[in-house]
Amino acid sequence: MRQTLVSVVALAVAATVAPARAADLKPALVYGEGGKFDKSFNEAAYQGAEKFKAETGIEYRDFEPMADAQGEQAIRNFASRGFNPVVAVSFVWTSAMQKVAAEYPDTKFVIVDGVVDLPNVSSVVYKEHEGSYLVGLLAGMASKTGKVGFVGGMDVPLIRKFSCGYKQGARAAKADITVLQNMTGTTGAAWRDPVRGGELTKNQIDQGADVVFAAAGATGLGVLQTAADNGKLSIGVDSNQNFLHPGSVLTSMIKRVDLTVFNAYSEFRSGAFAAGTHALGVKEGGVDYAVDDNNKSLLTPQMTAAVEKAKADIVSGAVVVHDYMSDNSCPD
């Protein structure tokens, strides 16, 4: 598994801004809803900030919003107190970032999973459909029942992007496979409801699913636990979650939010902050599948060969994974 990520500065073509002085560096981080230690998306951001602190000795400040209004308040509060750059992770903060960044044009901002078209904002998005295709292919190959499941968090186009990529991968493995899908809810609470995640997973298992992919933040912890309790396989998301239930988590769809945060601070420090929109997929090392000592026994040589070929085909363009967010639809 590739562990490097093409830096944001390498992806920028002409959208650079004036270099910042290292003395101006005062990093801040605003998490998405679901909690800092969700073992998934937010925790990946935290790990990136911690890596930067460990390597540079530079402290950062962070905030865990528990409601939508708190996110905007936190972003504005950090900017007003001279924090720079301010990184906010989650599409939920897109409108808040749009407003606050316009109010503080001399502050540099980074938003993850959202796009804000301002000269002082770097927008980092991912090709989650590509990473989900890879784990869907593995799920389809691992399934013995011909049925696999997907449990999403908040029912939004971004999470349907995960589910659509997953379905395409599963059907690349078995054309007639059944993909059961459920979303946890329609509000931010959907990211932090592991009990409900477990209930949805049990329902899918009762319908015959023997592999279930969770793309639901902290809610996914209930998915992974329930799959393990019932002798089924699960798939983690965003961070490498294989260690949570060794031998039960088939793989994890890694989304390198950690390196995005690390690079944001590092590039600002070196005067290389790059505004604009940067999309990171398999080719850029932004998404991948995870293999380690906790799950390698679950992946047969045939599965590994197939998923590595799929990666190469995505990079070359031989395989094009449909992006749900391009037209709000998923191929049957």
C-alpha cells in the first residue's frame, strides 16, 4: 500500500498565494461532527496535526464542534485570534468557510471535503468512489453468500459517492451480487450513533450479507463490532481500522486526511501554501485500501492480484469509476 501523498503544492498549477513567513505560523484545526477520536475521519486529521507537532515542535489548537453553529464560531474565533492557517475538516463547514475566509483575507484556510473558491482557501477533495471501488472488489471476492452490505452515516451525496463506488467494485467481482445499503440518518447525529450502526448491520446480516462496509464516522464502530460479533467481515473507512477487530476487518478504505492536514501546515511553514481545488484519488495516493498484519490472512493471492490490477487500471484510465456526485446517480 502506498503511504505517500502528492503534496498540495505539486497539484497546484497557478493558484498560489503570496508566501507566508514562518513566524506567522499558528496552526488551528476544526473537526467535523462525530468527535476527535472517532477512529476514522476526524482522528485521521488529528493524527496529521500530531505528526506535524512531533516533527516541528510547533503546537496547534483544535476544536470539536457538537453542532453546526459551533463550527462557524470556531473557524471565526481562530481567525480573529490570529491563527494561521485554519484547517476545517468536513463538507459541513463549506458555507461557514466561505463567509469567514472572505472576512479574513490575510488568513489562509484549508477545507477538507468542501470547495470554497477564494484566493486564500485551499480546498481538498477526494475521489472516494475510487477507493470504495477497491474495497468493493475485495468484498465481492470475499463474499460467500453473494450479498454484501453498506452502512453510511449522514445521507448526503458524498456518502452516496462511497456507496456507489463500492457497488461498482463489488459487481466487478461478481456481476450478480446483491448490495444492501442503509444510511444512518439525515443530521449530524448520524456520524455518532454506533448503536444504530450496529442495528443496521445486524439487519443486513440477517438478510444474508457477509461483508459490510461502514462509511459513517464513529457510527461505523458499531458496524465493525456487530460484524465481528456475528462472525462476519467488515470494512473500515478513512483511517486504517483493521486493528479494531483483527481477523474480522477485511480491509479499510483509507482516505489520507492525515497527510492533507500535515501538508497544509508544512507548506504554509515553507511559504508554499496553494489555493485552489485539489482532488486526490488513487493516482495521487489520496485513497487506497489497507493491508497489514491484522488482515493480510484474509486476502488471498487472487484478491491481492485483482485489487492491485484494479489500482493500476484506475491510474491508467482503463477503469473509470463513476462518481455519484457528477450526476447524482449510480449505474445499475
